[in-house]
Amino acid sequence: MPDFITVIVSQLSFVDRLALVAAASQIVALLAAILIEFSARKRRWVQAPAPATEQAGRAARPEIVLAEEIASWPSPRAPSVTPPPPAPAEPVARPSVEPPPAPAEPAAAAPAKAPARIGLGLRRTRENLLARIRAAITGSAKLDEICEGLEEALIAADVGVQASLKLVEAVRARVRDGSGSAAIREALKDEIARMLAASERPLNIPAEGPLVVMLAGVNGAGKTTTAAKLAARMKAERGPVIVAAADTFRAAAIEQLEVWCGRVGADLIKQNQGSDPAAVAFDAIKAAVARNVSTVLIDTAGRLQTKVNLMEELKKIARVAGRELPGAPHECWLVLDATTGQNALSQAKIFGDAVALTGVVLAKLDSTAKGGVVVAIAEQLKLPVRFVGVGENVEDLRVFDAREFVEALFAEDESRAEVSSGSYAA
Ligand SMILES: Nc1nc2c(ncn2[C@@H]2O[C@H](COP(=O)(O)OP(=O)(O)OP(=O)(O)O)[C@@H](O)[C@H]2O)c(=O)[nH]1
Ligand SMILES: [Mg+2]
């Protein structure tokens, strides 16, 4: 201890010395308290959440991170699997219209129904067309009058003016005044079948890797129902199917597809509502390749063909699919609601400008008397009709075959329509 402190302390009384010791110990206690508080605060700062901007930065991961993640996901067959929601790498355009109300979900416990026949699906169109054709052909009408009547019958069935004129011209070249009504009917059947067959072309099945089919169309056309029907069919014919829930826009769209996939036993790849549909397609293809799945079906959101930004979104899905798997999507089908008649043609033209359409699925053929639009599509757009939807159940999808379609269309009674369409049965 320094000398001057010893001198000062020796001059203090006993009481002063005690007071000095007490004061010194209080200072030590205060310093200890400050140290404890400081270390406690430091611990809290370390554990505090990252600032909002930092979190946002973490969420904005590029698509490629997803690619690494997907390989480590367990199979979506496992009930607990829900892929993490990555943020879109590009801004996603959104429609300026309200989404349509969610259609009724299929009842999970619905009893299996017998598949609807194409003949039954065509009942309304057949009745409409045949009554008019009968009226045109019977009696002692001259060929000119018959042709006029046929033209009207075809146009009324939504075959379209251009296709109707062509068909009637072809029939006129094959028959003469006085040809019986049976001959005229046969000539018309032949010409319609020929027109339909002219647009047929084989599916673009890849030599290896999964077949990727993208479904597009306007709101409510029947895309999701068709995706489910196709999933069931493809699974039976080609093996495991993955369905991509790329309608991330409409409320409940993902759940609707989830219910369908559960029913038909297809794997579903999904993300959260509002995520980038192209990223979902990307995930699905990546998963299909990793798991050796034979078919990927991409269900997209309904969009008005007049909305440029939505068409851009569709292009992006196709672009991203092709980047991940060269050649994908191998098939891109426009799902058309048969009840919309000739409007289907303008839809097909505009969707065809956005993506390379390779075919059409004509849904709700059972709900219309204007099924003749099939012929207009083939004639004007040169697009093959791949499938027709003839009901709301999973079995109600028929491979389209020109000759059988025409036989069913011209069958004079229901039972013959059934027989003529026998090969459509699942
Ligand atoms: N009668 C009949 N109804 C069908 C057919 N296909 C679909 N539907 C019904 O049409 C409605 C719309 O079908 P969705 O498959 O949800 O149509 P979507 O194109 O996916 O609709 P968005 O996703 O809203 O664009 C549902 O009530 C279906 O049951 C069909 O072939 N026949
Ligand atoms: Mg849908």
C-alpha cells in the first residue's frame, strides 16, 4: 500500500475506518450489479429476431435454391409432405378480375359410377342435329333445298359457317338429285369424319423421362376436373402421375385439386396460394425426374384470353418447364367448355399465340346441344381434339376418335349411340 494512504489511514479514528470499509464494499457491490445487468442485456440482443428487411431478403430466394431442396423432399405419397413455399423469382402477374367462386369439391366418398358413354354425352347435340337433318332430307326436296337445310342444321349445331359450307359443298359433289336420304346422310357422316381426322396427330411422347402435359383455358372451362380425369387414366395406362397445382391464384384451387388427387391416387406437388405457378411446374418436373414418374399434369389457373399479363404467366410456365426438361411441356392442351360454342375458336386462337397448343380437350360435351364445335375446331384451327369430357365424374373422359364420334352423333336412337361408341368405354 502506498505511504501516503498508510499515513491518512493511521490518522483516522476507528469509526472513520469502519465507514471507509463500508463505502468501499458498497462501490464493489455496485460495480458487480452493473456487470451482471450488462451481460444479461448482451444475451437478449444476440437472441433478438432479425430485422424485417433481413427476413424479406432471406425469403426472396432464387428458383435455383428450390432445385436443391426438391431433391431432398420425401415422396408426396407420404401424408405429411408439404413442400416449403419458395418466393417467385420473377414478379407474377395477377388478373384484374375477381376469381370465380370455387366449384363444389367432389364428394370424397361418392360411389363409383359407370362411365358415361360418348353417345349419352352427345345426346343433346345429336337430337338437335338429327331433327334438323331429318327435316332437311325427307320429302321431295330438291338437292339445293336439301343442301340449304343441311347447312342450317350444321350451323345450328355450332359446326361454324365456314366448316358447314365446306361440308355441304363436299356432300353436294357426292350425291345427285334423287339420291336417297340414307345416301345423303352417309355422305355427310363421311365428310365430317374426314374433316375431323384431318387434324388428328399422334401424341408427342418423349423417348425418355416424363411426359409433361400442360392444361390451359379460361375460367371454369373444366381444367381441374380434366386434370383429375386424365390423372386417373394416365396412371392406369402409363404408371405413376404427378399433378402440379399451378393454379396458385384462385382461392381453394389447390384444395380442390388435392381432393381429386386423393381420389384418383395421384401425387400432388403444390406450394402456397399466391406463389409462382412456374415454380410449381418446375418442382413437379424435378420431382418426376427424380422419382421416375411417367406423367406430369400441370393444372393452371383460369385466365381471360384478353389479359396480356396472364398470358405472359402462361408463357413463363412453359418456358420454365422447358428449361428444366428440354421438350417440356410435350403436350399443351386447351380445355374448352363445349357450351361456349363458337367463342371457343377465339379462345383457341389467342391461347395458341401465347403457347404452342398441341390439342384440345372439349369438356362438358354432355351439357350442350352445340357439340358440333368439335368440327369447327378441327377445321379452322387444325388442332386435334384429344379428349372429350362427358360428365363430372372421373370416368367421364373419352379419347376422341373421329369415326366413333360421328357414328354416335348420327345414331338414330340411344341404344345405337351406345353400341357405336362401345370402344369409348373405360
Ligand atoms: N357436365 C360436365 N361438367 C363438367 C365437365 N368438366 C367439368 N365440369 C364442371 O365444370 C365446373 C368447373 O370445372 P373445373 O374443373 O373446376 O374448371 P376449371 O377450368 O379448373 O376452373 P378454374 O380453375 O376456376 O378456371 C365444375 O363444376 C365441374 O364439375 C364435364 O365434362 N361435364
Ligand atoms: Mg381449376
